[in-house]
Amino acid sequence: MNNSLTTARSVVFQDYQDIPRPVSMIIVEHDPEPSMIVPRHSHPRAQLAYSVKGTFALHTEEGAWLVPPNRAVWVPGGVEHEMHARGQAVSNRSLYIQPDASPDLPIECCVIEVSPLMRHLIIEAIDIPLLYDEAGRDGRVMRLILDEICGAPKIPLHVPMPRDARLLRICRALLADPSHDGDIEYWAHHGALGRRTLTRLFRDQTGITFTLWRQQVRLMEALRRLSSGTPVTTVAFDLGYESPSAFSAMFRRVMGKTPRHYLGRSDMDLD
């Protein structure tokens, strides 16, 4: 372990993998950029990346997950992943957790709701020494964070990725531009395969239809835009919905809340 970590926190994630404690934390800040990518990497410890400000996406070979403000994404140890953000400042607190810290930790990537208690515990953990007393108050705070992670509800902000190179070409193009209005014939041509092959192969490899996959990508894009302050009406029309109310109905059906209530904002132009 880097001896400097006993007094100061590094901003390099590799420095947190061998600390002799079940949980450690790194603070990450990214200034607004047209496009920010943390290149593909992995680490032995699991990671919980909690978004304090801004929205980012996690990409792996298995899928893509969107992380709005005040939510968190779980990445098991050893999973190769990238972080993507577009056009906004991102601030997150990442907890690095020993794989055997609790038998009830998630075993797959997922986005979770962060309870008010977990949020306050993470804030508290910022000032906890890296080599904290496991038997004292600091150790109890860290164990309670683990309990909150284990019991946190999962959020359906995920799209699975196919293995076929032609389908991957289509999916990556839609992830880069979710508002693209091309129909299924367009995307079949883009992937250099027939329409029937696209629909059959897509369901076989992802478990869902191409139409549902695309709707989920648009929902994720909508959340990204809404969290950066774009009005509901603008988001609805940009993403191809007939009306803001149609968009809000879809949002509530999937997320269980209206856009305004999900993001905890009272200044939105429409429920």
C-alpha cells in the first residue's frame, strides 16, 4: 500500500485496491466536456460509483447502464468497464469494496436507488480515515453502508448488448445518438443484414425486442437530458414522442414516477 494513503487520498483508483479495510473511498470530479470517457479498465475490488452531480453511463461487454444524480452503479470486481459522460460536469464518490465484505452484495452490474440514509453515510465516509478503526464508530459506518447497498432497490436503467458484430454496430450507433429517427429498415441496412434477421437475432441475443431496446435507450437519454435541466416538452419531441403527456406516461409506466417526482424537481414544465 502507498504510505501516503494514511494521510491523504489519492485520485488513482489502483491505489485503493490493496488497502487492508473492507471499504475505501475515492472522490472523482470531471469538468464539463463535449465527451468524457474513462477508458476500459477493471480492478480486483467491486466498485459503487455514486453520482453526486451529473449523469454518466457505464459500458461493459454485457450492456450499458445509466447513472442519474443521486443514484449509484454497482460494478463487481474484475468486470471490464468504461465510464461515459456528455456535455456536463460529473462528480461522484466511488467506494471500493472487498469481494467478501458481505455475502449479500450484488453479483452483477446494476443501478441502485440511494436511500437518504446511504447518502448521509457516504457523506460521512468522506472524512473517515482510509485506515479506519474497524471495531469503532468508523467501522460501524462502513458496515452500515454495506447493509444499505445489499438492500437497495435496483432501477431498470440498463440495456443488454448483443454479441453479433452487426448488431453491435447498430447498438453503438443508437447509444451515440438515441434520438435518431431511422426505422427498422434503416437500421437493418446500417448493420448489413435483413430485417427479419435483425429482429430474430436481436431477441435471441438480448432477450428483448429491438423496439423495446430502443425505447429503453431513449428513456436513458431522456433521463440524462432531464437531469441537466432540459424541459420535459423539449425532451419529449426531440426523442420522437407525439406529445409531452405521452412521454410522461411512458416514463411513469417504466420508472413508477413522473419525471418531476423522479428527479425531485418542482421546476419542470409538465408531469
